[in-house]
Amino acid sequence: MKLTLKIGILCLLLIPFVGKSQEILTGLAQNPVLVKAAKKGSPVRSGQSVRLPFVDDFSNYSGYPDPKLWQDDQGYVNTGFAVYPPTIGVVTLDALDAHGQVYAHASRLPFPADTLTSNPIRLDSNFQQHRQMLLEDSIYFSFYYQPAGASKTYPAGGWQIVGDAPEHADKLILEFGYATGNQVFAGFEYGEYIIGEGEYYHIGDSIENPFMPGTYYVFQTDAYAGEVILMPVDSIFEDEYVWNEVWSTYGCNVEDWVAENPLDYFKQVMVPITDAQYLRNNFQFRFRNFASLDEDVLTSGNIIGWSSNCDQWNIDYVRLNLNRRINDLYPNDVAYVSPSISTLKEYQAMPWKQFRPSDMITNFHNDLSNLSSSVKNTSYTYNIVKNHDQTIYVSPLNNENAEPYYPHGLHDAQHHVSPLLEMSYEYDGADSAEFTITHIFSMVGVNDERRSNDTSVFNQKFYNYYAYDDGTAEAGYCLLSTMVNPEASLAVRFTLAEPDTLQAVRMWFNHTLGDENVEPFSLMVWADDGFCADGSPGPGTVLYEMPAQLPGFAENYLDFVSYYLEEPLYLSGTFYVGFYQNHDVQLNLGFDQNNDASGKFFYRTAAYWYPSFYQGTPMIRPVVGKSFDHSGVPQYATRNIRMYPNPTTGIVHIDTDMDEDLDYRIMNVFGQCVETGRLYTKELSLERFPTGIYFIQLSADNQTIVTEKIIKH
């Protein structure tokens, strides 16, 4: 399918009461993928030298950059934040550190954020000709880059773009450098020195440093006996580096590129090595970005927890090699561009018992590209394997010519980009099933430079839940209400093929800076007998309400949180699940921007329901049928837990028949956590807290079991 410009007219009469309320998308205050990776520990990085060619197109892995090529952990390798990259997968530089958290020094002014540094590279020797490397060997460094904020359609509105475009003052920088072999002073290690009895010092006084005889400590403030001051203990030295900026760009808008050329979703940069100082055995290059938090929006829009990840840059297809020229822009490579799609029309996953052959798509959609400068003969096939070991289908191999991306756009041969799905899954009565669909698009012959980007894999899961999302959030979704008595509801539509029981609802809540968004909500289930403001079908009768729930996104929550119904709810046909809130704090729900369920989720902030304005899907999953789960999280279908008395004057007794160790969390009415710990006895004390409303949340194995609202007199 070729990329084309689609120009439309944006109607401004979107929401009649837009001044009163609206939907909001925010960035993410943390990256759960990197948070999980950091808890496991950084990959072992040997720092060993790399020989030419140096190539990484980030197509066959995710998470931290490849330790065989890269020296640090701050970039995020993913397939979710880029739009039409040269090949599937990019590395994203943003405002989050190697632990997936917003940088501690982040501010509204541009600050140094991520660094992506190569391992040392051998540019001292031409190993092809077994001699010393020369500038005449014509060494070029190239890469593609894209500022975030792009959309697959043009012109794009804020409801379609992925990521946050860097502001003009933000910057992406490329530097060349090397370690000199020298050591330079980098600071001090410090130790504690206690001022002795009867001693006191004024500003400007000095004493000899006992840790480093012959040096003196000068007091910057008055100090008295018993106070502890930090004195230098030892000097710290580190390797000296030379870094030279060789290219940079300020923040820009990819939509401006596409307006000039519909194929310019990424731009390629070519940088020759023309300085002999880099012809050494430890040459390195690094990318750095400067970002700035959008905190000014916080005060103007009353958006709680707005400060978050922002100003992303996507980098792809990094190449360094000799014998190149300035016009060496086109690698001999054909590749997948975007991840492959679900085999289901509506869902990314669904219960195996509810599956019907009519749920399946008739055609796949593949984004494929020929990056070379000439027509290539290409082949395409896909295979399907059930439960990891049973091959159930292999499509015929099909050959087609692929035109170069420049100037023709994406590959458009029908049998490759829209192949038929000429089979159907067969329900076998099991509780679950999983199908692995592997797509292979490759160049015929042996000249393809990068085979790793020829493959895209999709795992079709049939477990016990429905999902429109792919399990990864690119943004946060919340409802902003500024009415005197704020109320807001979100409802997501699902349809059963046969009657079943709703056991739980799984939600993904995003961290926000300072966890400002912890406020109670009611878990809701609605019947399909209502109407939206435009007369279309929508949520109607309330079938179930479970009040006093809290967003589960403390440190233990890096995944979906299961909210279990007190009793399974019998359902048939179409139903809606979601939440109701009666406060103006925005519950920051995970939002998948790479799978579109618009038309299937609705919001209400006054008398009427409205279909969402955004493309994407909130990360809410209803769990039906048996109480089992393939996520690796223990299930607690029955919760024989009682807290009393309520109201209480201080002591809360807890009755439970559960054998598991329970953790507790006490939160005040503002959602602030006032105490956490392990429940070693059958009671908790609120005596030291002022009178008011509190929420006690009990969990086991990092999963919430129950949340109770307790009133203290």
C-alpha cells in the first residue's frame, strides 16, 4: 500500500460542553518495560571493541539497547513510538532514565536526558585489506531519525499522534569521540565528621580535614557540637574522553516534513569521518537529547500529574562502514516496517470459549518496504503454530517485485501487503489456546544485507479475557471535569458469543509524578440498552457497581491490576465495563495508541454519553468464565476478608481465612499513602491518624485482594 496524503476538514463542533469537561491524553511518567528490566538488573556490557560494519536497526529485540553494540541503558528499543520507520523497531530517546523514571533533574528548561553510546569501534585497521585505516577508505556514519508526534494520516490532530513532539529549544545531538587513556579528576568521596563536644564554628572558620591530612575544610554555615558535616575522604578520577559534536537538530514537527513530502516520516543523516584523530582502536559515537517537561500546562489546565515523559526522538538503522559515499543512502534491504496484526477482527485477545470463526479477519495487513535503490524480487509467506509446537498452517510462497520506497512508497503488491487468511482456528474445548503467526518477507537470493528485519511475529492469545489493547501503553487517558459537582464515567463495549460470567475487570493504571492520581472510583458494568448523545447505542442500565476501588500502580504494579467482583456476574450479548468517579482528579489509565478501538469506548461527564474523540484504546480487560489466568499472577477468586468495626475509634480488626502473607496500604481521602507494611497480626491501628475517611488495601503476591473504606471517629 502506497503512502498518500489524505486531507480532511476538522469540525470544531466536537463536544457541546467542551468548556466544562473533556478527554485528556498525557505522557507516561514511567516506562514499565524499563522499570521491570531495571529490577532484574542491567544487561552485562563488556565494552569490547566492535569491528566494521557497525549496524543496528533495532528490529529483532526490545527493551535496553544490545550490549554487544551499545555501552549504556538509557535508550528504549520498541515498536510502539515510531510511525513508518525504515524497518520494524527503533530506539527512542526521551525524558526517562535507565530505570524508566522521569529524570530527577528534569525541568521546564531543556535538560540533558538520554545518552546512547556505542561500544569502542576499531577504526585503526582496515581488516578487509589487512593494513592501517586511512581517511581515503571513505568511512561514513548514517542513521535515520524522527521527532515524536507523528500520525499515520495527514494532517494529524492531537487525537491521532503518537508521542510528544520536541519543543524548538529541545535538541538531538550526535557526537564522535574516544577515551584518551588519561585519568581526570571527577570529584570527591565524602565521609561523616562529627563536631566534638564544646566545639563550634562560624562561617569562614576552617579545620584540618582528618580524612585527608594537609587539606582544610572551610565552613559555609555556622556549626555546633554534635552536628555531622560531610568532608572529602578521597579523590575520584575517571577516564578522560574527547567528544566533538558533528551533527545536531532542534525540536521540529514531523508533520511539516510530511506536508512537503509524504514519504518523509524519517530523515536520513550522512556524516563522513574526515578527521584522522578518529582513526583509532577505540572510536565511539553517541546520541544525546535535551528535553523539557511540559509543566506549564499543569497550572493552565488543572491536569494533575501532567508532568511526564515527553520530547521523544526515534532513531533507526544506524550504520558505520568504510567504502561508502555521500550518495550511499539505500541499503540493499527489504524489511517489515510495522508489527503484524491480530487475526481477530475486533480484539487483540479473547476468551477461547467465546471464539467463533466469524471473529477472524479475512486479510492481513502488512507494512513492507524496499529500502534499496532498485526493484527487488521478494517473497512472502506466513505460518501458524498452535501452542508452540503444532504447525497448523503454512501459506504458499509468493513472489512479487518490490519498487524502492523512494520514490514509490511502501510495497503495494496485494499478495504481500494484504494476504488472505485462508484458514480458521478450531475450538477444541480446552480452557485456552495460543497461536504464533510468523510472517516472513525477504529478498529472493543472497544479497539482503539485514535478514533480521524480514520477520514479524504475532502471538494470538485465547485466554480468559477480552483485550482491544496489545498490553503496552504509549500514553495515559483520563477525564477532566471542572464542574461544581464533578462526575465522570468511562465505558468500554464488549460482546459475548454465548452467555458467560464476568469474574473480574483488569485495568492498567499509569504512574504519575508523586502518584497524585490515587483517588477512589467505582468499578462499573452497564447493559447495552442506552444511547449516546447522537442517538447511537451506548451504556444504559447499571448491572453492577463496586465502589471504593483505588488505582493499583504502586511499585508492585507494573502490569494490569485485577479487580475481582464480589460475586460472578451472569452476562449475555453486549455489555460495557469501566469506572465512575465523583471527583476532579484524573485517573490515569493506560492508553494503547497502536490499536484503535474508537467507536467502542465512551465517556460521560454530564447527562449524556459520547464516543471518544481519540484513536487508540484504554487498557481495560474483562475476565470471563473460569477463574484462571495466564499472566503468572496468582488468582484470588474468593476473598473471605472482613474489616470491623466500621466506623472505628482507632483499631480495625481483620478476619480472613487466607494463608498467604498479606501486605497492607493505608491511604487518606486524598489518595495519599500514609502507611504501608506487612500484616503480621489481625488488626491495624488508625489511632495516630486524625478523624476522617481512610482506605485500607490488602494485597498478596503483588496483587490487590480487597480495598475497604474505613471511617475513623
